[in-house]
Amino acid sequence: MPLQVCGYSWQQTPTAVFLSLPLRGVCARDADVFCTENYLKVNFPPFLFEAFLYAPIDDGSSKAKIGNDAIVFTLHKKEAVMWESLSVSGVDKEMMQRIREKSILQAQERAKEATEAKATARREDQKYTLNVMMKIEEEERKQIEDMKENERRKATKELEAWKEHQRKAGGQEGAQGEEKACCREKPAGERRKSEQKSLRGSWTWRPRAAAGRNSENIFSEKLEEAHVPAPREAGSIEVSFTPRAFPTALRESQAAWEEEWLHKQAQAQKVLNADDVPEFRDLKEEEKSPEWLKEKGNKLFATENYLAAVNAYSLAIRLNNKLPLLYLNRAACHLKLRNLHKAIEDSSKALALLTPPVADNAHARMKGHVRRGAAFCQLELFAEDLSDV
């Protein structure tokens, strides 16, 4: 049965109401606030506060601030009037139930509208993104087509220039043919002079042609005389490997560390295969891990299921008893369950594992001293408690 909160205070202006609720000894994250136009509920176990408001408020713009062991509400009125009281007077149980149901329906409708608005906004964003991508692809395609068109025009110009060059070269050859025909029609004396000129001109390039043929012959002879090397002889290569069963090269390994690792693996496998541990039979292979069990214990601790968290941490310790965080977490569970001697024992084991004291384990050692000191203090062993101060 929840306890109704009566020790609250409120003030108002023509446009707003300021309400302050005490949260003594309650964690702020445990407070559950529900607010609509005519109904306000704050649930922070074991306390409950309900207010059937005197007039409607704008719950969309209203705010709540949690801190300093209190919740401060700023409720904006829909109409600028002064209220006679915070809650409506003369409300029976049936009317309260109707107001609660109506408020829940309004909250559900608003949540549905908010979900639909988010979905619509998401669709609009996807549509906008698709349009932008289509524009970018269209621009890229246009750029590629422009590049192709420019290359085609360039190739067409080069082809036209080559054709023009060929046309001019063909015209020069035709002019030379006409000159030869004219030479045939010349008199014998002029023909003889032209032949002598042609002989002088031919004498300058004929040796070059002969030299070219001789060079080709020499090149072919060199190719024939080239010696082709014989193929290589077949053989085998022997490779020696590191004679070790451990998957690490000998030059990179530390034999002592490897033996210790193999010993720990054998111990862990022995624990997992032990017939006297029925708790492991219902677990999957991936769940038989200290890290997985530690995370499971943390989740159970967060839901205040301390007995189940102790079981999870205990199983993890049976798998690996060298992790100080497991003992620290189990000590926290024992403190919640008032198992003070067990909390002292687990804190002491964790502090023994957290040696030597260095900067990296300072935070964990602080947790161990705090939890052991808290257990000593609750047992009224103040002399022992002073050692953890």
C-alpha cells in the first residue's frame, strides 16, 4: 500500500503554478512522473502523490526539475485565472477513476500521434535523401555525357584534319604526275637534261636505301645468332618449422607465460566439465564465461534481485577466482541483503587481489575499503572500521 504525500507546497501566479514535492531518501531515477491536462501523479516507492487539478494546464510546456531531495513542477495554466486550491474538492472514487482512465487514454493518443509524426518525418527525410541522391546521380550522368560529347567532337575534328591532310597530299602527288607527263612531251635535249637532274637526285638517296637493306640483314643475322639459354633444372627446397605445439613462434613466445596460460585453460575446462556442478548444465557454451556471468549479475543487481545476483557472481568466481571485481560486486549484494560478515569477507578477498596498490586499481581498492567499512560500521565494530578510513 503506497503512502500518500501530504507535505508539499505550492504557489501560483495568474499564468502558472509552482509545486514542490519532497523526495527524502529516494533516488531521483526511481521517481515516475505522469501528467496530463487535469491529472498529475508522482510515484516514488513507497510514496505516491496524486492531484486532480483545479483547472486544465498545458502539459506540453510544463516542466519538472528533480534535485536536492525534491521535485519542483512548473505548470502553465491554459487560462490566466487564480485557483482556489490545487486539487478539485469533492471528488469521489468513481470520478477519480474516470479522470485516471481519461488521462491514460489522452497520454496513449498523444504517444500514438508522436509515433506517427516521427514516422512521417522519417519518411520525409528518406524521400528528401532519395531526391538528393537522384539529383547527384543525374548531375554525374550529365557530366559523363558531356565528357563523352567533348571526346566525340575532339575525335571528329582530328579525323577531319587527317582527311584534309590526306586530300592535300593526294593533290601534290597529282601535280607531280602532271610534271612527269610534261617531261615526256619535252624535246630530247630537255628530256636529257631533266634525266641528268633526276639521276643526280637519285644518287643521293639510293645508297641510303641500300644501307637500310643491309642494316635489316645484319639485324636478322644477329637474331639468328642469339643464344637461347637452357631451362633451369628442377629441385626441392627444404623448410624447417618451429617445433612447438603452441600457436606462437618460438622467437616471440614467453615459455613460462604460455605454460601458465595452458594450466589455467586446463583448470577452467576441468571446472566446466565437472559433474558435481549442476548449475552449469542449464547454461549454454557462450554463457559459461566469468565475464558473461558478471554482466548478468550487474543486470540483476540493477533490478534489485540481489539473491540472483549473488548466485551469478558465485558461479563466475567458481570459474575464475582471480577477478577482484567479482568479489566487490558480491560484497555489494551482501550489504543489501544484510549479510555483513560475508560482505567483509568478499571485500577482504578483493583487497588481497588488488595488490600491489597502484594508480590503475585505486578506484577498485576504494570500493573495497568503503564496503568493508560500511559492514564494520553496521556491526558496530568501530575499531576495525577505522582501518578502512
